[in-house]
Amino acid sequence: MKNGLTVSAIFEASSLNYGEGMGNITSLKHITRECGEQYTYMSRQALRYNFIEQLNCDNTPVEANGSGEKKVIQFAPETNIRDYPEIDLFGYMKTTKGNNATTRSAVVRLTNAVSLEPFHADLDFLTNMGLARRCDADNSIAQSELHKSFYAYTITIDLDRIGVDTNTGTELDNAERARRVCALLQTAEFLYRDIKGRRENLAPVFILGGVYARKSPFFENRLRLEKGRLNVQMIQDVMEAIGEETNVGYLPGTFHNDAEIREKLPCMTISAFFKKLCAEVEQNYGV
């Protein structure tokens, strides 16, 4: 059995994750590189939230543990991976009074979705004029940072740990393990995010990966965009180093070097990519 699944995806979206505000300005989460360029990002926690919500498994019971104002929200002690896929996929920490915390690390690991194009601090000027006019009131003014860009993120899954909890001795059958992995992948295919009255499409326009012998996020930080052109040579070098089959899904017409991408990479449609990867997962589990 091959134990590592990893995929790296690129999608196009706008203004995905806000952080602390300053005055009447709402700021996007962003980082600064040594070159001085800034890049916005959507945190892995925000990605996890959207995955769990769209997998319809955001119903795992939780409770507050601790005393006074130092209470921490954790999953309820009676929860288990058989009944609650959320803690099977993304791990848990559970505490019972008088005992140490029981933990299970995440089996599905997500990275931040980081923009591939620099952020230049564009601002959107907002007022509530439509409502204010109804009661002859003054406008309220706000500003929100804007950034439309391509973003890249990576999913890495330990296939041998899906459906297995050594803390409780639980082990699900291979059919259920494969079903959960495929459900996660199918969610990634049509992922979206609701934010500030918008629904942003996070479905991939480019994605690559597969099921491998090693548990490594091979393509993390290897997807580069330069003036609308995807760096194909870097991807080829990584694929050659892996030495195992890598699947590539691409939406034609997305990048400026469209012909080069389709000529030098084994491209298929995005839909075909996910169908092939799910078939590999099922074959790997023997179902």
C-alpha cells in the first residue's frame, strides 16, 4: 500500500481572508517576502472550515474545558472517528477531568492558500447610503482591502492513518476509508467560500498530484506564476525527481503559456483528474 497522497492546486479568487482592522479599514491577511513584495493568503484554518462545512461533517460535539475565564473549547470526550469523520480527517484534542489530554494529530494536512501575484494594497470605499437615506441619517464609511489573484495550496493525506485511531483501538474497513478520502477530494473539486456577502469559487484551474510511496508534499512552494505564465520547468523537475506517476488537471486558457503547459505536462480535465485520483485511492485500499 502506498501511504502518501498529495495534491497542490491553483484557483483564482478575490479577498479571501481578513485579519485585524485599523480604524475603518479592514485588512487582508498578508505576508512580506525579502524582495519587498506582499502576498495575501487564506489561512489553513479558514480552508479547514470550508472543507468541513461542505463535507457536511461539522456536527462533532464540543464542550468547554477548564475553569473560570481559561476555558478551552475541545471535542467532547465521547466523540470517536467512526461516528464523526471530522476528527478522523483533522485530528482532535480531548480532555477529561483528572486525566491528561488525549490527542490525535491531523491525518489531512492543509497549507495556507498563498497568492501567486503581489498585493498592492488596493482599497474598496464603502458606505451605507442606501439604508441611511431611508431614515435621513449620515453615511457610515468603511474601507476594505482588495486583492484578486491566483492562489496555491497543498493537501497532504496519510492514507495509512485514515480510519485508524490507536488511542481507542478503532479501525474502519477499507471501503469506508476510501469513501472518506474520495469525499474530501470531491469537495476540493467544487470548493467555495462565503465572505462579506460574496461566494468565491475556490475550484482548481490547475492541480497536480497523486498517490505515492512517500508522504511528502512534493509540489508545495513549487507552483510559480510569472506575469501570467506558469513555471513549467520547475514542475517537470519535481515530477522527474519523484519518479512516480503524477496526474495533472488543467482548465485550458487559464495561463498565458497555455500551449506550453499542454505540450509539456500530461494534462487532463479537472474532472478527469479527480476521477482518476479517486480510482487510485480505491485501488490502493483494495476496494
